[in-house]
Amino acid sequence: MKLPFENRVQAGRLLGQALAGYAKRPDVIILALPRGGVPVGFEVARMIHAPLDIMLVRKLGTPGQEELAMGAIASGGVCVLNDDIVEALDISQEDIEAAAATERHELERREQAYRGNRSPPPIENHCVILVDDGLATGASMLAAVAALKQQKPASIVVAVPVAPSDTVQRLQEEADDVVCLATPEPFSAVGQWYLDFPQTSDDEVNSLLVSAWAMPPNSTKNHD
């Protein structure tokens, strides 16, 4: 795989090619992690003729060590805790609930901003492909996988253009399949493996979702 990728669109098309085995299956759904995962997921969904939706995840920062995740909340009211961290640091239920309440407010804001009144897609008994534009530590994706498991999908596939090999290995232990186009080392940040890596805006996310939701199931329409 030639690096760096030109942009998220090119990376998504290459990822879609790698996921060709999932094409046109009625049980497959693509869930992209906003914001940067949505342009990638859009191209994957278009290429394998699968519906696109979003998977919102908010990490719960440990009190006093906000960068350390003690758990995460996700779309559908799911809360996943890292029991090892909670027990090791003796984090109280009150602290957990306070952090969850703060992040739930942001989760709901984003859910409303991106989905509006549209219902979340069915997960149970579906093959769910989780897509992002790349992974570093993989914390958000691990939370997404853990949250999805509680909704009883038939299988979970993690698909990303680029990630470090140790992160891929961790995800292989949790997901049913992991598709990663490149595992370059040393790895410091996802953006270093893209020529063009601007921040994805809420407007772009909304535009792509509206386009995806308007497409017939077997559409091959391109999105400029």
C-alpha cells in the first residue's frame, strides 16, 4: 500500500476495494465514527452498496486524568466501563455518573445534529462494519466495539485505512475481523499518513449522511 493517502476519499475507495467480499449483502451496515470517519465510510458504503450510518462514542475521562478513559458511552444509551481502571483508582459511582452525564449531553447534541429525528439503524443480527479514517491508540474504536456487542450484532468488522500494528492486534482480539490497509512504523498520528487531512466539519458530515440516506441500496452514484 502506497503511503501517504491523498485524502479521506481516496482512502475510503481503497478500503472499499478491500471490503469487496461484503458487497451487496443485505445484512451489512456501515457505521462511521464522526467526524473524520464519515467521508471514508461514505466511500466504503458506496462501493460495497451498503447503508451508511454513524456510531457516536464519547470517552469518559478519569477524574484528574481526563486523557485516561475509565469507560465510554455510545449511541443507543450504552455505557461501557473499564473495570480495571475503575477498581485500581477506586473511582466512585458518583464520579462515573457525573462524567457520563456530561458526555451524554454532548452525545445527544451530536446525535441530534447528525441524525435529527431519524431512527438509529437495527444492529441485532447484522454484520456491522465500523469505519474510521485511521487509528492511533484505538481507544474510541475499542469502545465502539464493546458498545456494539451489547446490541447483539451477528459480527463486527473494524475497517480503517491506517493504524499501528499493535492497535490492530488489540482490535483483532475484540472484533470478528479487522481490515487495515497499512500498518506503518513508527506511528505518531493518523494525519501523518495523508497528504490532505483537514478537520471534517459538521456540515460535511451532514451532507454526506443526507446523500447516503437518499441513495437506493444498489446505487453506484459518485459524490463529488
